[in-house]
Amino acid sequence: MQGTVDGFSYGLVTPVAAYLMACLGGALGLRCTTRSVRNGRSFKPGWLALGATAIGSGIWTMHFVAMMGFTVAEAPISYDRTTTFASLAVAIVMVGIGIFIVGYRGATPMALVTGGTITGLGVATMHYLGMAGMRLEGQLEYDTPTVALSVVIAVVAATSALWAAVWIHGFLASLGASLVMGIAVSGMHYTGMVAVSVHLHRAAGSAGSSGAPAELLAPLLVGPVVFLLLAGVVVMFDPLLVMGEPDWRRPVDAAAMRPGVPAQRTRTANGQPPGWAADRSPRRESSRARDRWPR
């Protein structure tokens, strides 16, 4: 028989909390990635790894905060810890691969597509591996077209996030990008949940006494949430991560930061190229005066 599935047993509490966790992870990851790309003196592998861990932890936390509201009326739900934490490792590793590709190869179309595809597949794998960690007296069944749509959303969201990490440098712009990223990731999750139906192995009965999903999942979320808070402290105490580079350290033209675009030639205070004043020696001045005097 088919189970009665409810994904919003706590109303809007779990969707809103899940969205905020996705935004937090996205914001931290974007700022760390931007820090590694914009500042050549920073420890690039360290910042990229921190960004990947923040994004992966934020997405994973978002998933299981949302799953607190998922219930099946006829059957109790529990979670296998090994599979659950394996989904966290998959998220961090695959997001890290995508971020390192863009961090070292730049914002080229090939790097963005490759990194975004790997990262998006990692997000989708995390979601469905986390779902595989559920234990109940039944079998989860999925609608294939809806699953495919959720994977496409994940890939598009991941590619957009990587693009934002490279090209969006201001604090407010990065904050806006993280809000959009949170919408995309949450949209991927709930699209994937629409594809779920539960086929129970036995007749309907009591939901049992294994505990509510919130009671089961809350202890598993402590570690990733603490990490996100600590990463937030690191970001807040680094002015380059929060506000970006100061104006006096930025290039005259943003095009100077683009691969393959030569830097503009600087000019002196009077608007002339460097060395112009040095050429005005007395001998050169006298020769120029003779050239201007009519003969």
C-alpha cells in the first residue's frame, strides 16, 4: 500500500530554517572562494577547501533540516548514520572538485561548465544518498522525470554559484548571490521530494515510538552547524573576506583582472605616459625649439 507522505509536518518552520542554512553555507563559500581568487598572496588551497566545506556542509544541513518535516503517517522513520555522513562527505568532496577547478583554471566557459556539472552532480548525489539512509517499513519510489529535473536544477545552481564566486566581489552582491543560491538549492531539494512516494511493506498501523524526525536528526546536525558558525567567525574577522579588497589595491579597470586582457599603461599626474618628463632634457628642448622656428 502507499504511505501518506507529509513533507511539511512543522509547517513553514523547516523550509525557512533549511533555506537559511543553505544561504549561510553559500555566503561563506562564495566569500572564501572570492578571497582565494582575488588575492594572490592568500593560501589558495586552504581558502578553497574552506569554501568547499562551507558550501557542502550548508547544503547537507539544509537537506536534513528540511527532512525534519518529512513524515510517513503509517510508518516510523529512522536514519542510518553511516550512509547519512557518507552523503556529507560526498557533498564536500564533489563541491571541492568543482571549486578547485574554477579556482585554478579561472572563469573560462569550460572550467565553469565542468566545475558546475561536477558540483551539481555532487549536490544531487548528496540528496539521494541521504534519502537512501532513511530506514522505514517500506520502499521509496521515484518519478524519473522529476528526479531528472532536480538534477538539472542542481547543475544550473552550482554553475551559477561558481560564476558568482569568481565574478561577484562586493559584499552586498555576494550576499544577494547567496540568497539566490539558497533558493536554487532549496528548490532542488523540494523538487526531488516531489518525486518521492512510499510503498509500505505491510498494512497501515501505528507510527511507532522510534522518535520524531527532529529528535533523530538534531544530534547529527550539531557538528556541521558548529563548523558553519566557526567558519562565519573566520569570515567576520577577515576584512578582505567581508568587504573585499580596498579601493587603493584594486586595478584601475576591472578588465585588468580578466584573463588575457593586458593591464592599462599608467600615466603621470599631468596625464602623460611614464618617462615623458625625463625626455625633456635641455638638448632635446633646444632641438625641438629649432624645429618649431621658421627658417
